[in-house]
Amino acid sequence: MFEATHLMLIASSILYAVSICALITRRNIIQVAIALEILIDAANMNFIAFSNMGLLIDPVAHAIVITSIVIGGCVETAILALAVYVYKHYRTLDVRELHRLRW
Amino acid sequence: MLPHAPWLSWIIPLVGAAIVPLLSFRRRLVEAFSVIVAFTAAAFAFSMIPEVFKAELPVEKHIWLPILNVKAGVILDPLSIFMASVATGIGALCILYSIAYMSEHPGYTRYYSLMLLFVGGMTGLVMASNMVQLYIFWEVVGLCSCFLIGFYYDQEKARHAGLKAFIVTRVGDASLMIGLALLYVSTGTVDFLQLANAVKGIDMGLLTITGLLVFGGAIGKSAQVPLFVWLPDAMEGPSTVSALIHAATMVKAGVYLAARTFPIFSASTTWLLFVSWIGAITAFMAATMAMVSKDIKRVLAYSTMSQIGYMMTAVGIGTMAGIFASQFHLMSHAIFKALLFLAAGCIIHSIGTRNMDEMGGLKDVFPLVYITFLIGAFSLAGIPPFNGFWSKGLIILETINEGFYGLAILSSITAIITVFYTFRMLFLTFHGEKSEYVKKLKHIHMPGITMYIPLLVLAAGCIISGFLEHNFLEFMFPHESFHLHIPENLMLIEYTISFLAIVIGLVPAYLLYFRKTISPEKIVKSSSITYALYKLLENGYFFDKFYYSLSYAVRDFAQSFRKTHTGVLSNNMLAIVAMMIILIILFITFGGV
């Protein structure tokens, strides 16, 4: 059981690092949205990993993760809706072009 | 006492303020409702006065905020009952006067709602039995003043003045809040009655610092040096609002706070000295600024600062007689300043200007306003037998009696200047030739009957209240056989000072502005020193300029960070990750993991 926790933590760290790298380097909004989804999954996986630590499996962590998945879905929807409007407006999906509100 | 008067005297106006917007479909309904609510609240407040003479004053408490061990309650003692009566009484008269004054403005719902909230907030402030409750109402009063000063929000100046009042008093409020937190941490209670005993054990240095921080709130609210810059600008609001702010609600809150916390901090002589000197310096500086102002309402605003300074001086003397003198002067000032503002409001409402150069010769146009204004001006100048003479004299007397000769000299000089600027205002406005502006006015809009009633009531108050010193003394100290021990010869000195002040102040004002034998412009231009002095006074000792340059400096400093906001998502993420790494390193190094 302890092994499984370790493996999950390592996997979640890798996912986290990947998503952060993607958020920094990618310019396409769709790719940013995917990176954000991976970020959320990394956090969820962390929750699941630590719920396994004791003698019993903690159900509260699972409940939170399910809630988190739902919220993550909503966030994704919002980003994708945003992406559609950004494309309509600017005719591009490059995030560097979205600086109309900058000084 | 009417049932539950200590609670209802402030809950009624607050609830009334909430109901006013529901009645906004008819102007007459809003006006009638507001007047009825204000007078009901005043009736409740005045009904508490006989309670003072009963053996034991009831203090009603209800549990609230159990974590902080705070009980919401009302404190019933002569101080709070007196302040509640002043706030609701003057407030009711101002609202009655507003019917005619605001009869043409379409924003009547907002106006009456805020006025009732203002009166209710102030009454709640003075009835509060603990610091937390006081602080809440303190903020309510601040908010109302901001909105009412900026009432004519279509004018840039008015908006700016409202915001300025809010931000400048916020400096004081922050200081008050820190003071309250310190007080709570060091004593474990916020209740006024318990605090007076609870502070006996704590360190004197801590007590002084706490006291000064709490007094910082009073400096902001009562427009004392150095946080006075908002009050002259606050004249952008309607005259009724100025009357309410100056006579009953806003600036009196600071004096109330100083008097209320007096039993807590009076052990610290530094605190007392600070309070009295801030008061005396403000009194002097404000009076000098009033000498050169051209705007009739600004002169009145500076005179308020000056009179509040007198009250602070009296509190800082550190005796119960001093507290009594400050409260007595507060009552006189509330009456005559409300009268002066409402009378000035009549003129401004009728001829549509506040500049005294554009007035002159108005005593034939508004005879009744002239007489009432004259009574108010005599009270302000301290001419016997009007109330200002007795109360201001008492303060100067107390400073001499307790041996504070520096304060006494500064206060006496201020009294001379007060006489000068009062008569300057009176002569410029009502006497002499009519200005070109007045001559050109075809139709002068005469004040209505509802504007005269408050004027006459207040004028009667000016004449009567000065003679009620002994009754007021009995009221303030009902259970102690408290007497003002004043030697006969001191009384004589004080009368001499008063009469000398009147003569020294009146003669130059008469020559300069009534006979016009000497031109004031010539004196100003006679040498570079007088010109520099004039500029210094006209600019309010450059406090305003200093604060503005300070705020511009802060703004420019913040602007310099603008370049870092690139708006590119990748850069923002990079910054987040960098900060995260720094935090992790810090946590590993110092977190003890």
C-alpha cells in the first residue's frame, strides 16, 4: 500500500511539472487549457495518494476529489468558451496577443 | 423616560433611513416622514434627560460577539444623554429647515435617507457602551459625511471634497482602530465602564501610546491639526449638511471620544498635554486662517475648527471642571454654529453665491436672517450675554485656574482673532454697500417659513443657554456635590480678558471693513512680510499642498511598477513558479522540517 502511495505521488509530481512547463511555454489557448486540466489532475491525484496513508482509506478525500473534478470541468468549459470568443475577436489563439487591457 | 429610549433614539432614525427610499414616489411624503422620524428620535433622546437625576442609571446589555466577550449595550450617563440630545435636536431642526432649502433638488430621497442615517449613526455612537460598537457607528458617520459632502456629485469639486473627507478621516480611523486593538489586548475588555478600572494595572508608556492612538481618531474626525484639510473643502455640500456636520454629528464625535476616554487615559499626563496643546494650536491656526478667507462658509468652517480646539484644550486640562467646560462649550457651539450655518444657508440659497465680496448690504434685504445671524455671531465672538461668552470664558478661566499659562495666553489670543474674523464676516456680508452682483439680481428668492422656525429656535437657545450654567453643572454631575471652585479675583481677570479681546478684535474689524478707512489690500501689499503671511494663511499653512504632493509621490511610485505588468500569460506563470520556489526554499530553511 505504501508503495502505491509513493508511485502516485511521483506520478502527480511529474504531471504537475509537465503542466507548469506547458503553462509557461505554450502560447495557444487550447494548449493552455489542456495544461490547466493536467494541473488539476495532478492535485487530485495528490489527494488520492494521501488518502491511502493510514490504516483505512479516507473517503472524505475521495469526495473532495469528485467535487474537484466537477469544478475542474466547469473551469475547462469557461476557458473553452473564452477561447471561442477570443478567436472571434482577435482571429488568433495566441495568448500574447491578448493585451488590450495592458497599460 | 419613554420606553426603551436609549435604544430607540438611534434605532428609529436608522430604520427611518431605510424606509425613506420606499416612499420616494412622493416628495411631500418623504419630507413629512423624515421630519416626523427626526422629531420622534429627538423626543426619545430628550426624554432621557430626567433619568440623570435618578439614583442609578440603567445600563442595558445584550450578548453579542461572544468570542470577543463583547456585549452590545447602551451607556446612560450625563455625557451620552447630553450628546444624544444635541445630535437629535440639532438634526431635527436641520431636517425641518431642509424642506425649504432642498425644495428644488431632485435627489431628495438620497438626501433625506442619508441625513437620517447620519443623525442615527451619531446618536448610536454616543449611546454605545463599548469601543467596538462605537467604532462601527464611527464608520457610519464617516460614510454619511462622505456621501453628503459629495451630495452634488455632478460637480467635480464636490465629489473630490467628499472623497477627501473620507480619506483624510480614514488616517485617523486607522489610528483609532490600532488604539482599540492595543487597548483590548492589554486589558481584555472594550467596555467603557470596565476599562476605567482595567487600565490601572497596565504600563504607563503603553497607556500613553494607546491613548495617543485613540486620540488620533479624534484628530481626524474633529479636523484638528494636522488632519484638518478636509473640513474647509467639506463646504461643497449643502449648507444643511454643513450645519449638521459642524453642530451636531461629525466633528463633535471627536470631542465626545476625547471626553469619553478621559477617565481611561487621564492618568497619563503626556496624553493630557498632547490633547490640550493640539487643541490650542488648532484653535489658533484655524482662527488665523479664518481671517483671510473670502468664502462665508469657509470662515464658518475654520471657526468650527477653532472652537473644537477650545473644547480639546478644556478636556486636556485634566480636571472634571475642564470636562464640564468642554461640554458646556460644546452645547453653546452646537447652538450658535447651527444657527450661523442655517442663516448663511438662507443667504446662499437666496442669492446663489458664497463669496463675501459678492454680498454686502444684505441687512435690509433679509432683516430676520440678519438679526439671527447677529445673535449667532455675537455668541461666536463671545460677547455677553450670549452663550459663547460664558462657555469660552469658562475654558480660559479653567486654564488659568489650573496654572496652564501658555494655554491661557494662546487661547486669549485666539479669542481676539475670533472677534476680528467674526465681525469681518458680519460687516462684509450684511453691512456696507450692496455689491454689483447683488444689485444685478432681479429676483431674490426669499427664504420660506420652515427656514425661519429653526433659526428662531436656535437664536432663542443662544440667548438662554448661557445662563443655564448651574443647571448644566447639576445635569453633568447629578450625584456628586461638585462645585466649580473659582476664586473671585480670577473671575475678574477672565472678564477683563474677555472685554479686552472684544475691544482689540472689534476695533480693527470696524476700521477695516465697516468704515473702510484703511484698505485691507493695502496692508497686505504694504510689505513682503505681510504678503508672505497672507499667502501662508490663504493656503492653510501649506498642509493641503503637502498632502497632495505626498499622494502624488505615492502615485508616481506605484506607476513605476506598471512596466512589469506585461499582460502575457507565460510571464505571469513564470513569476508564480519563481515565487513558489522561493517560498518552498524559505519553508525548508526556516520551517523546521
